[in-house]
Amino acid sequence: MYKGNDSIAISINDESKQVAINSSVQSVIEMYAEVRGVDIQGIAIALNGEVLPRVRWQTVSCLADDKLEIFSVVAGG
């Protein structure tokens, strides 16, 4: 995802990825979704085991060794 000296390692769905230091969760997810062909409108994110509300994606920065889990959101009744 990112190649440079100013990067950190994080995990996305148990895959190790390099991202730029101070990358927001939003920017990381957008890059990941583009590569994977995922619609970000239909996903939820857990950061280190806790659901991260969509309104916080832009303001939360990824830190070294963070674990992001991407889940498909399914409407139910």
C-alpha cells in the first residue's frame, strides 16, 4: 500500500501492510477498498478489537501495530 521510510506496519484483516505515518483510518480504508474493489459504504471497522464509528474514521490516526478488521454490514430484521 505504501512504500517509504516514513511508514509504519499495521494489520488489515490479518494481512501486514505498510502505511504512511499519521495516516487516518479513513485514508487507509479508502486505499485498501480501491485495491480490493470494496464499497466502503457497506463496511464497518474494528480498530484493535473495538468498533470504530464511521464519524471517527477521519480523525483517528493509525499507529504502529494497529489491527484493523473490515466487516461487511448486513441489514437485518
